[in-house]
Amino acid sequence: MLTVLRQIIQEMTSTQDFREALDIGVRRIARALHTEACSIFLLDRNHGEYVLIATHGLNPAAVGKIRIPLNQGLIGLVGEREEPLNLDSAKEHPHFLSVAEAQEDAYHAFLGIPIIYHRQVLGVLIVQHGESKRYDESEEAFLVTLGTQIAAIISHADVRDALQTFLINTPIGHHELIYSGVPGAPGVGIGQGVIIDTTLDFDAITDRIPDDIESEIQLLDSAFSAVREDLRLLGERLYPSLPAEERTLFDVYQRILDSADLGKEVADHIRQGKWAGAALRDVIMGHVHHLENLDNEYMQVRTEDIKDLGLRVLSYLQQHERAIPHYAEKTILIGETLTPTDLAEVPEGFLAGVVSKKGSSHSHIAILARAMKVPTIMGASDIPLQELRDKNIILDGYYGQIYVSPSDSLTAHFARLMQEEEKLEATLEEIRDLPATTKDGHTVSMMVNMGLGADLGASLTIGADGVGLYRTEIPFQMRDRFPSSEEQRIIYRQLLTSFSPRPVILRTLDIGGDKPLSYFPFKEENPFLGWRGIRISLDHPDIFLSQVRAMMRASDGLDNLRIMLPMITDVTEVDETTRLLRKAHTEVCEEGYNIKMPQIGVMIEVPSAVYQARALAKRVDFLSVGSNDLTQYILAVDRNNPHVANLYDTLHPAVLRALIQTVEGGHQEGKHVSICGEIASDPTAVMLLLAIGFDSMSMNAASIARVRWIIRHVTKKRAAKLLHEALSMESAVMIRGHMELALEKLGLGNLIRVGR
């Protein structure tokens, strides 16, 4: 048998075709065991099903069509138990699942073994025979041994991609493939996959000494000018579909190109003896590597902007025109790393969705897509690019899911969702300027979270009652040095003026943890429990005073400034900080400004602040719960860690009780209490927050209209009843399910999807 086993493995590995190798395997195994049928089912993890991918003895037309759910049938049992199953009469087993399409009625004997590689079940290998008998120990041992060898073959073939490719290219009835990424812009897009190929590559450029230095510099100048003109034309076409504030994101390309420093830097490299292409490569990649090493997500995603511009200049240096794809009437634009110019090149009205293998929600492409209301998914690292070319695709920008070759029923389902979305958007527009008041007369302020200048345009058009959180660290992260007090004043002044007389809450510098500054480096073993937030400000009063003086100067004549302190863990921090704030106010007034002392608030982000909520409220004008960090610290879960992210849930009973205690502490001192973070925009949480008693909710601009809609369709009395019921439950799963059901009963079930 050992000789036979070696022969089978040799035959299977002699072919480079994954499917052919498995077909060889099932035929040879059936012959070696003198059995009538042998089949291989591989696990499709996207759907939680075992798929028949090769068979000898079952209906060959069923390959790719028979799909067995994880917890069903003998196949599911073998995979679940991760051990062989040897039966003389399979049909008498309680787990037997009859699949008519398999045409296996004549078979009684059954032996199945799991295909496991590095502790992971990849599939199930089975043999069957018409006669009722048990396969003997030697046959079972042979199949188990062979299964380990096949597992290695399957793993080396990259079973995931191989299976996905097979399913994409095989008519399999109504089973679509599903890939996941990070939601970049909300909405549903249905269309055809159009792949953006990057044909130019800096790594392919070789060094050579130029014949004429000045000619190379002239060639470089001409290339820069040509790209400027291309971008000008693209910008003119893109501008009509963008709010004024978002246009600045596209203008950044022109500013980089117009910078004398960049051109001079490349020219200096040419004068050192390099031809224009190699000089451009060295300069662009030098900037890219610098940004990548900053340990700053916002700056890291700017590397793609620099690289895109460099490749556009390179295309002219090499006299290589950019390949323009054939755009479908409903284009789902897909690429390894997409840029704003890729988006701008799609004909007007053709863009139905965007998918990028790399990038995050902070990428320029994601920000532009949100402004243009184009559904977008970022970081979809598992998608096989070329396999999606020209495929029918559904893009779910709410959940970050991509459906490839969807069934007619699934397409119809999402088409209905799109229609419902259009109706909902029209309805939400009608109530944009109405207050978030419940049916029994209780009003909650709707505030917006901001951090980028590009957020301003959208925030001014959605009827926000003010800014509940402005993240001042982002302008610091965008620079290679601390911004001056005057530079900060200009930024804050624009924001305060735009929202006046509505209040604007500026959070003082909140760096450390996951928000470092490249020019203010420090290393810590556990940064989330280390030197961050107000701790840094108190250790560097010079930085803090410069910032708050800029805030106060910016508020001159407006009186809508509120200042909020991050990461407060103790009342002594508030006492020391308020002393500095009074000092700053005195100094600004001595400069001739007539400014009232702004209201001061603290963020409740850690458990110690929850327990001291009333003591903190005595010292400040308002409290604001930072729900993302508070949930993380209460549950001891890093939501960015894939190993434990599933444990992160803002509806955990412990989190809800912390929120209740915070609101009670603040209200006992007669202070305003707000909440910001993901929970404020979660439809399943809105009624609970309403019942807990938050005076305002602050969220991203896209969520305000939907949260306002929910509040206007409920009563606070009903919300209080739901909170009472939720607090009797012992898990976040139970609470979330209960609240989803409540929304369904109120006719607001469609908001569960769009509110995420």
C-alpha cells in the first residue's frame, strides 16, 4: 500500500492544475481501495459550506454544485469531529443527509476522513461502496495517511484562491463568492468589475548615466508640466460633483507638483549623474519610505498620493501613456491601490462602486468617495484581482462585503435595498432641519465629530447642532513639526466661524497610544496604558498653553468655543489643567482680546473616570463619554486586534452600566452629558442612549440624519422600557438581538444596515 500511496502522490503532483490533480487523486484512490466511489469536498469558508470539487462515482455534473453546510450531514460531522467516520450503512446514521443530485442511492458503506493542515480543516475525503461493509483498519489507515499528503498538496496550491477561482469560473447555480474589507464609504453598488492595472513600476527602473544633464532636466520639466495639465483637466471634470471643501483633497496633488522643492530635488539627483527616471525614482521612493516609517496612519496613506504622482511623471519620462480601461456603464472600480485620479478618470455617471485591496478609511480615495456618495470598500486584501475582471459584482459599503457573480435573487434583494435607500434619503432630507425630538417631547442635540478640513463641507449640510468633537491632533499629525500657535488659530477660526453660533468642542491634543507624532517620538511597551492624552499635555505645559491660547484667540467675537480634555483619570489632572487654562485666558485677555472664559469639559474614557463622574462634574461645565476607548478599557479588548476584536461590543452590559453611572454623576451636578464614538451612530444603541439620558450625541456626519429619524419615531417612555429589559440580559449578543427586534417592530429595521 505504501508503494501505491507514493504513486498516487507522484501522479497528483506531476500536474500544475489544481483541479486535475484532485481528479487524478479520486480516481486512483478508488482503484487502490477497490471501492466504487471516492470524492473530495473542500471547505468554502466564505459561506461555511463543504463544496464537492472532485469525484469518481458520484454524479460528475454535481461538481461545484453540491454544497453541504458545516453542521449538516456526514461530511459536516467528519469536519466537526476532525476524525475518521467508518460506517457499514451510512443511510442509517442520524446525520445522513440525502442529496438527490449526488446520485448516491446505491452506496451503503462510507468512510470519511478530514483533510487537515496545520490544525485547520481544509475539507473531507470520502470513499463509498454499494455493499454494506466496514472498511478494514488497513484501508482506513491508508486513507488517513493519504489525507495528510493531499492536505499538503491542497495547502501549497493555496486552497482558498484555488477554490474561489474554480467557483468563479464554474456555473454553480446560485452561489456567489463573498470577500470582506473595511467600509470606506456607505451605500450599495451593483455593477461590473473593472480592474485598474499598474503597468509602471519604479522597481523596474535601472540606473544609467545621462548623455546630457540639461536635456534630462528639460525632459523632467516637460513631464511635470504634462502631469499638471492632466490633473487640471481631471480636476475640472471632478469638481462639479464635489462640495467645495472636498476639492482641496484633489488640489493637494497640484500643490505637490507645484512645489519647487520636489522638482529641485529630482534635478539635483540628475546633476549627480542619474538620468531623469532613476532620479525621480530615488526622490519619490525616499519620500515614500520616510512616510511609511512615521508610524502614523494618516501620513502613511499619503504615500499612495506621492507614488501615484511619481508614476504619472514617469509615464511621460518613458513616453508611456497610461492604459485606460474599458469602463462599464455601471463600473465597480477595483485595484491594488487606487488613487483619486483613478476615480476621476471614470466617465461621469459610470462609477457605481470602488474596491481597493490596500488602504483605509483615511485614504484620499475613501474621503473623496464619501463626498461623492460612491459606495467604497478599502483593505479588501483577499480579492483575486484578475478573477474579478468583467464579473458581476455587488458592493455593500455598510458591512464592507463584496459579492462576486451574485444570484438573481441576491441581486434583486440588493436592488430593493438601493430603492429603499433612495426613498429613505429623500425622507431624511425632509427632516434635516428639524430637531431630534421624541414623540413625547424630549429633545437630544445632534452633534458631529470632525478631524479633517474635508469633513467641514459635509458637516455643514446635515443639520448638525454643532461640533461635539474636533480632533485637534490631526493637524499636528499632518505636519513634520509642531504647528505654530498662529497656524492653529487659523484652523480653529475657520471651524468656529463656519458653525457660529452653534457650539464647537475642541479636544486638546490627544496623542500617544495609536496616535503618535513622527517628530515627537517615544517608545513604550504598552502605549494604551502609557504616556498619552492629558498626561503629555501636563508634562509639556508649553505645548498645551500654545494650543489653548490659539483656541481662545480664534474664538474672538464668536463665543461658541468649548474646550475638552482627553484621557482624564483623576480629579487632580482636571485641577491642574484648569489652572493652566485660566492662565492662558488671562494672557490672551492681556493681549487685548475680549474673550469669555470658554466652557471646559472632560472626556470619560477610562473606568476610573466613570467612578469619579460626579467629582469631575463639580469641576467642569460638561462631560463627554468617549465610548470607543471606554469600551476598550472596560472589556480589556483591543478592537484592532483580530484575535479578540469579536469580543468588543459597546452593548456589553458592563458598558451600559458605566454609561448610566456617568450620566447620573453628571446630572447630579446639573451638568450637560454627551456621548461620542461608534455607539452614538449605532441604530441598535440609539434608544438605549436616549433612555440613559444623554443630552447630546456626537457622531460622523453620515449618521446624523438616520439617528435623528429614529429619535423622532419613538417615545422616551418606550426607550426606557427597552433599557430596563436590556439590563436584565447578561450578554451583548442578547441585548443587540433584542434591540434589532425592537427596531423591526417599530418599522425601522432598514436602519440597522445603514447605520453601521
